[in-house]
Amino acid sequence: MAVTPQPGILEIELYQGGASHAPGVENVTKLSSNENPFGASDETRAAIVASAHNIHRYPSTDHRPLREAIAEVHGLDVDKIICGVGSDEILTLICQAYAGPGDEVLYTEHGFSMYPILARMAGATPVAVPERDRQVDVDALLARAGAKTRVVFLTNPGNPTSTMISGREVKRLAKGLPVDCLLVMDGAYVEYVEGFDGNVKLVEARDDVVMTRTFSKIYGLGGMRVGWGYAPQGVIDVLNRVRGPFNLSNTALAAAEAAMRDQAWVNKCRAENTRLREWMGNALAEIGVPSDASCTNFVLARFADTQEANGAEAHLRGQGLLVRKTAGYGLPHCLRITVGDEPACRQVVAAIRAFKDNLS
């Protein structure tokens, strides 16, 4: 008799990351994974180099220096912060600890494609709830949530939609969800919204709301895999019971702490992203490729249909410009384009303009 995995595991569709290579093209411009085109700050790079002196030592199990840096910068309670291998690990721990067979995990139809994977890993049933014009529909979430609902994932701002809902709507969602259900606010792109704290006060006011963040985007540490979460003390205590004690390396911890303390770099990256995001969105709209007002470091470009989107992606790929197809997110007529540096943004617009001209 063959050894078989737990129910639901074989139903998992493998996660597809953004493309990094194009056949026949030696030098590519990667705009498929929402990475910071400016990378990490000089201070962060220096911390990475210095960490090599302690490579023979086990890392701390409580991540105290990094948690203190996060708490100081954001004005948070250090004891309510948890750090993980990217925010993905924290989301995984939440499903592992709070959902299981017979339970449901809700997410919106265009939400992060890892959510159904994490639900099935825990043996729970993932449930996609419709959005409205690429916007989270709080009424639809509340209508679908029921006695079996244990976790609701909310990406705000959204990926790949780039849109976001107001704090008032998030609060209404939290108040309306069933008892014994966690609302998890996935804030991977929070730093790209000027003045937005990711609804910290809502986390502090309730015992059923969690906020997660990442160092992979604006901090330029995608390759280090560091994320963090802020949650009620009871939730933190549970997650720390299932978290591996040495989940983050000394190098990752040192890099993240230096990155967090270098807010001047964050502000610079945010300003450049805002400028180039607005330019690219307007330039694409002028050539007949609209997008919603973006609150992230990418734009979701909408084409006439799936065929045109696929043709545009192939044209870009042929020139070494890699963007993300979004059919897997239920948006087959769209392409998600990371806001790169200025030359990359201009190259993408010029290439799409040439593609559109060839259609006419």
C-alpha cells in the first residue's frame, strides 16, 4: 500500500513565481515579482557583510533586537510582534494553529495565490469570495462567512489588483465576522501608501485581528526572506508555540534590523515609486491600456481581452522585459507590471506602445 499524504495536499496547485529568464535573451529586466529596483540600503548591505563574523553562532530564538527596532519605528508593543521567514511563514503558522479539517479559510477571488495553498496544507477548505471591479467586497465576505470560518485573509493594498479599501471598511469587516474567526490583514504593500500604518489601532483594539508585513518589497530584502506580524498577545503566544526556534538566520536578522532603522531609504524608495507609478499609469492609459489607481509598487494593466494581454506579454518577453500574467488570479486580460527604475518604466511603455501600434 502506497504511503499517502494528508487529505487536501494533492489538491494544491504549485505556486508560480515571477519569471526570471526569457529564452534567447541574455539580459532581462525583471518586472514580474514586485521587487524594489533600488535594492537594499547601503547600511543594510554593510550589516549583511558584518554578520559573517557570527556565522558560526546560532541565531537568537526570540529575535529581540529586530522586534525592538520594529517596535521603535512603528510605535508598537514589542511583545506583540513575531518574526518569520517572510510574512508567508506567519500566514502559514496562522493556518496551522487556527484552521484544520472541517474549517474554512476565506480570501477574495483576486487575493494572493498562496492563501488556498496554506489552507489546504492545514487540511482546511479554501473559499474564494467575489470582488467587485477588482475591489474587496466587504458585504460579500460577511455574507459568505459562517460557523465554519476560522480565518479570513485580507490583502490591503491588494495583489495583483493594487487597490485598497478604507480603514472604516476594514473595521466593519472585523466587527461583522463570526466569533472564533481571525481576520488577517496581509500588508505586504502598506509602506507604499503614504501615512498608512496598516490599521494598527484595530489590531490593538481587538483580540481577533492580526497584521502581517514583509521586508521583501520596499526594504529590498526579498532574497533574505524576513517578515513580521503584529497581533494580540494571546495569538502571539500561540504562534510562538508552533514557530521553529531558529527560523531566521543571524544574517537575515541583522539585515532586517538595519533596514528597519534606515527609514530615510524607505522614504526615498517610496517617493520614487510614487513618481514613476503615476507616470507609467498615465502613459499606459494614453495608449489605450487602463489601470486602477495603484496603491502598491506595480500597476495592473488591463487589455482588451486575454489574447491581447498574452500577445503583449510575449512581445515584452521577446525584448527581455518580464512582467506577470495574471490568469491564475482570475484576471486573464491583465498584466501585472512592477514599477521599476525610470529606464525600465520607459522601456515597458515604449514596448507596449509599439505592440499596440502593430495591432492597428
